[in-house]
Amino acid sequence: MVPLYFGRGLQEKRFPYIHSTDQTRAAGQDLEYPVGTGLYVGTVAKTVDTPTGFFNANAVGLTLMGLIAAALLAAIALEPRRVLLYAIGPAMILYAFHNWDLLAVGMATLAMYAYWKGADGWAGLLLGLGAATKLYPAFLLPALALGAWKRSSRPPWGMGLAFAGGVAALNVPVMIANFPGWKYPWDFQSMRTANFETSWYMIFRHIGGSWFTDPGRVNFISAAVFGSISVVLIVLEALRPRPRPFALGFGILVAFLLTAKVFSPQYALWLLPFFAVLRMPWWSYVAWAVTDAAVWISVSAYFLAIQLHSGDPATRLNILEVAVWARYAVLLLLLVLSTQAEELVREPDPGSGSRIAPVPLTA
């Protein structure tokens, strides 16, 4: 957060998107996140005058969203103690204030709660607001929509329209105010190359050439593979007599992490809520936590070797590659487990309007 405070003109009270110019975009000084995050960050920056104040003020809002998500998971989870896998998970400790993903995690969990209560329109709206803040909540829409369709026997048009409304509510005003500024994050993300924590980078490292670093090719291939896996998961889930929207949503998110060209450390936060409502082997959670932390430690050590000229960068890059492939192996395992995972959710209170039946502790 603090480097972005200086690097994106926030210390100058330059509001994201609105104060974007050709010069700031060319210099890479505009914020590269969707508008929900930028509106939050810009508002916080207006209220403080120091980097410490900026960090602390951001942390207040992120903490609130994290606590809201924990409370909602405790209401949903059939085994409330499993919420600890979210609340004190290694990823939460490492990345809660690394970036702004807890904003979207909170809204995605609110959407899960709304779906659980049978409020499909609210679920769609919250997913739309979350997707306008960080794209990943959009990946949960097919899962919740399929679940809503199967339990009501009606196409979930209301959820879809509400989702579009949530996306539009944050995006359209900014598009009208400064379209090039609004568009900058999408241009930035489409043109960026694979980062160190991805399979794309590690393959390129050994093959060389420009094939894997061509953003257009990588975008197309990663999107095609992600889309194909997601379609398979959705079709398999549609064939089940009983919906498992949370398990399907988890699988789709894992598929994205397996195929994306960017894997920032805080993306691990996206998966944490699902461990509270899905039954999977305990060792799969441990393996995920260990390999994810190993990647974070390894990439940090690699950057320090380069920046501080301490240690051997080549050796540390080799260690990072081992950690990266280990994490991908665990993600692939989680993807397979998601296709059979039980949903451990309570029966909603009477009168909530939901027709979700309780899921027993044993099959």
C-alpha cells in the first residue's frame, strides 16, 4: 500500500481515474485496480497526510470487511469452528493488509450469505459491486446462478440483472467522468506480462524467446483454458440433483489461479472463506497454506537478493520455482477435491425464503 501511495500520486491528493491524464497514464502513475478499489483508496487518501496514516486508515476498512465476512461465515457454517481456517489462516496473517482484496472478499462473502438466505437479487448485486472492486467475485456468479436456478426451477434473471446493476453503479459514473482514466486499469492488466509466481514465467524462463511474454497470446491462452475448465465444472455440477454453489465457486476460483498470468500473494485470500463451508481433507488445507507461504517467502528472498545484493539471485530463483510448482500441484489437487466436496452449511432460519436444505455432517 505505501509504495502505491507515493507511486500513484495519492500523496498529492490526485483522485484515481478522475485526475488521470495522458501524462500520468504514460508514466504509469495511475492506479491499476478496478473502480471500487480506486474509489475507496482515493477517498482514504483524501483524509490523511502521511503514509503511516494512509496505511492505518486503509487497515480500518479492511479489518471491518474481514470481520463482517467472519461473522457471516459463522452464521452459514455448519461447523462454526471451521471459520478459524479463514480468520486466523496463514494467508490472512500474511496478506490482510498487503493490498485491498479484503474489500472484495467481504462483498463476495456477503453475496454468499444473501444466496444462503434465499435473497438471490441481493446476492447478484453484491457480486456486481464486488466485481467492480476486484474482478474475482464475477467468477462466482455462474455458481450462485446455477444454484438459484436448481432450487427455484426458474432462470435466475433477477440475479443476473442485479449483478449488472452492481457493476454499472460503480463503473458508469467514472466512465462518464473520465473514460480514458476508467479504461487505464484494463489496458494495464491486458498488457502486463506474467509475474514471477506463475507457471507462465517459469516456463518462459526455460524456453526463452518472446512467445510466452507476448501479453496478447498469454491472455488468449489463459482465458481459453480457464473458460474451458470452468465450463466443464459447471456442466458437471448441473448434472447433479443437488446444487453445491459454494463448491462450484471454489472450483472456478482455483481454475483461475491455475491459469492466470498474474498471481499476486493476496489472491490466496479469495479461497479462505470456502474452507469454512466445504469439507475437504485437513491435509489439503495445510498443503495449500504451506506451499502458498513458501512462494511468498521465496519470492521475497529473491527480490531482496536483487535489491540488496545479498545472496545468490539465481539460486533463490531456483528455490522459488520449486515452491511455485509445488503450489500449482496443490491447486490442482484442490480443483479435483472441489468436484466432490461436501457443503457444510446450516439450514437458514425459518421464514428466510430460502429452500436450501441442511447438509449433514456425514454423507
